[in-house]
Amino acid sequence: MKGDISLSAYVTAPDVKRLSRSGSELRRFVNKAKRMGFSKVYVENYRDGLLLEQEEVRRVRDSLGKEFSVAGGMALGTWGPGWGESEDFGFKVACLGDERNVKLSKQVLVMQAENFDQIIIDDFWAQWCYTNNDVVNFNARYDKSLSRDSLLRELARGDPEISALWAAYSVELLEQISREMLSEAREINKKIKIILKVAEWREQFLHRGISLSRLSKLFDGIFVGTESREYTSSYGSLHTLDVVRSIVGESLKGAWVDTLDGLTWSESISPSKFIEELRFSSLGNPEELVIFDYSALMEREELLTRTLPEVEKLREWVKLSSNREGIKVLGLQSSMRKVFDSYMEERLALIGIPISVVSPGRLRSNDLLLVTEDCLTSVDLMELHERGVNMLFTSSAVERAVSTSPETILSLLGLRDVVEKSLDGVAFVERGKGHSRGHRIPFGFPVGPIFDVEKAETLLQVFDGVKVWPVISRHRGRSLTYALGVTKYLPYLVEIYPEIVRDVLRRIVGEHVGVWMEAIGTTLSGVCMILEENRVTLLNLKPFSQRFRLRSKKRTLGEPIMGAARILERESNDPNDVEITILPHSIDAFPLT
């Protein structure tokens, strides 16, 4: 049922070993976990080369089983002494091209299958490596003659063919080993349910062998790592859930949050960031929320007692959720290396643009689709245009599309040509009025690509000190197509560009979805909008209050039903145009009827 989110704790192998030897520490953990509302505990048997004795795991399992539901866990894919080849990414991972690692991985899973009827595999289970054995097998399968160095060079530069073939190789390898491993575990325990947790780095999934559609058919469920590290967009916790759900459907069972900072993995995450992580994870309506890990309860108890009540607050919100609306983002996996568009959606959400994830087959006439680099090879854009799907092309999508299909794309966008990949601007111009930054922010900024319009209408221009150039355009054909020259440098888009850039983008999306925000001051950023049929929810990620206008085009905007937002003014000639203020780190909802 929507909103029934259960809390689980995860105990890593080193802590399981410690608990197996200390009854007093085990009792402390039990008391804290019960007090905080946890109903389930995962007991890990392997991590970083440490494989516990069965008796150690069973001792902790039996003790915790008196108070909680218990399940098994393992960090398959992590490497340790005695294993085969590895790669080092700041953490060591085992290479699946080495049969020694495959054999040991199967042993770890079979051992847990003897102990538990449910097991979750942490997100290190992937094809990480480029071993000589991998290169030999890759060349033989696809009739290539690449050395390891030349393979890595082609992958680094994003060669489309080699990237696609490497993804296919990695997917087949991970799927084959997973199938063999699961079969052995299920022979040991006919009742076992084996869950795969995938990570938050969704843009690299296919390259690392993780095909969500295929693995969701092998495993008994999928959990998503919704860790939002410091310096990342917390909206990604929700967006990753949305993307995975659009591909695997009801196989998505849970989310996994982390209490470490993600910078050194030795410092605690900040309370404000963890609240955001919990909020966006809960708003994604997982059945279960796993807190990583045991040390959070024992060493960072204050962090959890301050933040976990957020989950309870949001249960009612989730129960009343309805269909998500916003600019459409395709739930797909691509082998294409996105240079500038990686995690684009999370950044657009930070400037208040509502996002709705759909599968390609569910796009309808009059929808507004965000076209990023990977869409160019994943969907038929001309077919969507003929069906009346409106499209907003990112800067990199414009560049790539024009470079590969110049006549078709230029005609679709109503452009004559792309004249510059980038230039330095000092101001933006909209309807003849200039907009620049001041007050302790440099005037100059990069922008691009710069295009020459033919049939399109210019919505925003940039001034480079000599001339004005179009950077946002709209073309009216069978559908509306927009070309953007302002998304290539995302940190500038989110906060540094003059506010007119963000306002124009919000207005474009608002004209299609019916609700949008409009700035009053010099900067409106860090407010995420979740738009549904029945309400609009605003999350302020900033440590200060924000004031702006909230506009609804066709539906009635009611008084706040959640949070402490205040409506300061309603336009006399349009009651659905309101000036509001929202508090620091707040979450507020307004009904739409």
C-alpha cells in the first residue's frame, strides 16, 4: 500500500563479527534500533575480502531474530586478499573476467542461502574491469583486434560503436554469471528470495553490465541506492527511483540511503543533506527504506533521531500521491557517454522544473519531451514530431544532432546553422531588455552553442560585448521544438546565470504543464517542484527563506495543505497567480483543483 514504508538497518560484515563476540554491544544495538522504529535488520557475511564463519553469522541472526525480521546481505563485487584480479576506484572491486572471483562470489552467496530466506546484494555487483581476458573475449565475440589500451582509449572518447559493443559484452557477462550464481543458491534453498541493489550512478549502468530490464527478470526484486552525496543534487534520490521504476515496474521494492558524506566515506553526512536524501527517497514510495549502516545507529544516533521522523511525516503525503506531471524524461538506458548531459534532470529540478519519467511508448501528443544526448540514438525524433510530441533540446543534444543529421535537425528546429560551440557572454537579452549579474558575481559567463535562426522564434539572446546571439529558440511545426544554448554549463544554469535564463526555462515548461514558478528577486534556485494532478509540492533545499510567484494556468491553486508556506498576495485579476514565501529546508504542498 502506498505510504507503508518500513525501516531496515544494514550491518556490514566487520560489525557482524564484532556483534557475534559482544553480547552487550548487541543488546545496545537492539535497543537503539527498536527505539528508532526499525523492523528489519540485514546481516552481512562478506565485504572487502572478509568472509565470516557461518557460526558468526548465525549467532547474530538468531539473536536479532528474536526482535526483528532478519535477512542476509553481502557486498559481492568488493575485493580482498586471496581473490583474483581487481580494479581500484578508490575502493577495490573484483573483476568478473577472472574465474577465481566468480568462484568465490558463488561461494559467498551459497553460504548465505544456507542462513536466510532473503538476501540483498550491495551495489558493487557489476562488471567493473577491462582485464586482458575481457579484451580477448571481447575481440573474439565482436571480431575486433583492439589492445587493452586502444579499447580504453575508444571508450574514453565515447566511440559509439565500441561503447555499444562493450555495454553488450558487459551486460551478457554479468547476466550469465548472475544466472549461474542464483541457480546454485536456489538449489540450496528453494524458498530464497535474492534482491539486487543497484547504485545511484545510473548513467554508467549499461557500461558496467547492469541492464535493469534483464536483471529484474533474474532477481526477485530490485532496490535502488538513493544516496545523495554532498555536492550532488538530492533530487536524484527521487529521480533515480522514478527511472528504475519506469523500466522494472513492480520489481522495484526498496530504497537504500547512506549516512556517510561520499567524499571520504569516513565523515558523517550533514543533517540537512540527509533530510533531503530521506525526503526524496520517501517521496519515491519504496516499500522499504534501508539505512546504511550499523555505525549510524551506534555512532551517529543524533543524526538519525533528528532526521528519521521525516519518513513518518511523508507517509501521508505518499498515500495521497497521484500521477506525476512535468516535462517528460524518458526512462531508458543508453551506452552513449553523455559529456554534458549526465544527470541533467537533477539539475533542472533544482531550478524548479517539474519532471515526469515515462517509457518511450507512453509519450502522447502535446507532451513536452526533454531531448538529451542519449535520446538521439534511442528514439525516432522525427516520428515523435509527426505524432505531435513537443521537444526541448539541450545544448549538447543540439550540437550532436546537428553534427550527425544537419539538414533534418536544423529543419526540425527552424535553424539555419550552429555558428559557435560556445562564447563568453556578459548579458542576456529578452524582449529588448538586458539582464546581467552584479553584486559580487562576475559578469562574464560561458554559453553555447550559438545558432542562427531561420524560421524559429528567438526567446532569449546573449550579448558578448559586440553582438547579440540567439540562445533559446522555438519553432512551430507539427509540434513545438525548442533549442537551448544554456544547458551546457550546468553550474552556471543552476545559480550563476542572470535569473532571466531560469525564468524563461520555467515559463517554457509551465506553458506546457500548466504550473510554474517565477522569480521576484535576483536568484531563484534550490526549490524543487513535484507536480501532480491533485497538488503541487515545493521543497526548499536552501538554508534561507525564498519568496517567488507561483502560477497556475488552468487549475485552481488552493491554500497550503502541508508545511508552513504563506501566500502573501493573490493577483486580483488572477487568483491563481500568487506570491508566496517558503521557509528554509521546508516542504510545502498546495492543492490543485
